[in-house]
Amino acid sequence: MHFSFEPLTLRTRHVFAISRGAADTFGGAVVRIEDGGLVGLGEAAPSPFYGETQATVLAAIELLKKEIPEDPFQLEELAQQMNRTLGRNPAAKAAIDIALHDLVCKKLGVPLHSFLGFSADKTPCTSFTIGIDDVETMKQRAIEATDFSVLKIKVGTDRDERVLEAIRSVTDMTLRVDANCAWSPREAVQRISALEKFDIEFVEQPIPPGDPGAMRFVRENVSVPLIADESVETSSDIRALVGAVDGINIKLMKCGGVREALKMIHVARATGMKVMLGCMVESSIGISAAAHLSPGVDYADLDGNLLLATDPYVGVQVKQGRLVLPSEPGLGVRAGNGA
Ligand code: MG
């Protein structure tokens, strides 16, 4: 097997803002694992919130590459060995895990969703995310999102109510909101109560992580379901949130890859939670890897590639809001015009 990796820098079409910051440039990495004329592709899309940057990802991949098993089918062994070598660095681990899954599926000649036991015709619709901006701009983005049936609105400013009112006035689409930890527990109850009248499907991460009791307090005092995102990184975080939230948002870049994400789906289901699949700003490599898991979840928010000015890769498509999985072996991802 031949292993290589390189930096990947992505730019979004618009500055992308959430409650804790804004950016239009996102540095990550691409991993390639070649064997027998086949190439497995993986991507790391690090988030500083989880302690990763492009520099840490490149350093961690260099350290983790020795953990790739001689037998590429030992995907569980890879995941465990990477966790023994480095405690965190989930995006770096995800890049290697995704690339090995891609390679193994190509060896078998099956798309990743088939390898995982999922049906391509059971994919959910994905939401399209509207970052924080002024009221008119956010309303305009909602008007332009004609290919979608679900919008996810980033909130956490003093104009949230006006934003939701403006967007609700131009669309009857399903609306979700994501506060990215912006509120205190009491504030969250007030803010969510004020947004309920706009028919919100759920609220993602109203308060900072680390206090399941506070999350439970919010849940007990609002009528909109709560989904934990920043509060849950891997499967081991789920148990503490039972009863405190209605569901969890799984991201390959938080949990370390396909293997752990699948485990999280099972653990969440076993505790009666809803399951959402989310993303960072990623190319079609990372988004396609997640999309192959999407037949196993209730809600998808896999639009990180659609926010890009240019996506260097082509993979999963969105047709009338629904994720359409590639039928080629592996991720079904190839280099696009921007590569
Ligand atoms: Mg979120």
C-alpha cells in the first residue's frame, strides 16, 4: 500500500458566519491510500472548536499513518489503534478512516452505503445552511435556496426573531435553527420560546457543552426538540445526554470517521434518540462519505460542499433537496474541474 497526503484549502462563496465567528477560508487535508491500482480518498476538515487546525491535522496524519493495518479490511483495528496513538485529533483520524473505507469498497466493487448495509433509496433530504448575516441577506439566501426543502438557520444574535420572521414570510420550507452554544440556559428558554411561533423543527445546541443538567432544564421548558451537536463528539458522550436532548448530531470530523459514526448511530438508537448527520465546510470527499451513512439517520445537514466557491471533487448530488448517492464503488468521488 502506498500512503500520501497533502493540504487542501477550501474557500466558501460567501463569508460563513455562526454565533462564535466567521471565515471564508478553511484549511484541511486530503489522504490517498493506493493498493493494487485502486486509490482510496479521505479528507480532514478540522475545526478549531475541537482543537484542530490544518497544521495539527497534517502533523497527526504523519503520526497516524503507521497505524494502517497490512490487511486494509481491518477497519476496526485501524480505529482502535488510532485512538490508542492519539486521544483526540478526530478530523485527522477521519481522513485515514474514510480513505481506507473507500479503498476496501473499491476492492469489493461496492459503494460504501452497500458495504455498510444501507439502501441508496432511503436517503433523507439535506438542509441548506444560512449563515449569520443581516436580515435582508439571510432572507435573500432563503429565497435563492429553491433546490431544497429544509433550511437550517444559524442564530445567536439579537435579531434572530426578525430573521426568522423575514424567512418565514417568504417560505413554507421546514426550518431548523442552530445556536452553536450562544445562549445561557435561561436565555435559551426565552429565545427558543420567542422562535417557536415560526414553526421550528428543532434547535441545535442552544447552550455550551459540558452541563447535561442545564440542557435538560432547557428541554423541559421549551416545546421545540433539542439536538446536541457540540455536546457530543463520540459514542462515549451519548450516555450523559440521555433525557437531556431529543437527538444528536454526528459529524465524521468530530468522531474520527465512518466506523465511529456508525457506532454512534447504533448507540443513539439504543437510547431512543433521533439521529442527525452534519458536517463542517468540506469538499465532496468528506460530504460523500457522510452521505453514504445518511440512509441510517433521521435528519441530514450535508451541505458543506455546496457552500464552496469551487469544490475540487465530485460525488454525492442533491436533487430536489434529497441526497443522491453515487453508485460507483467506494465513495464514488472523483476529481472535478476545480481539482
Ligand atoms: Mg451545529
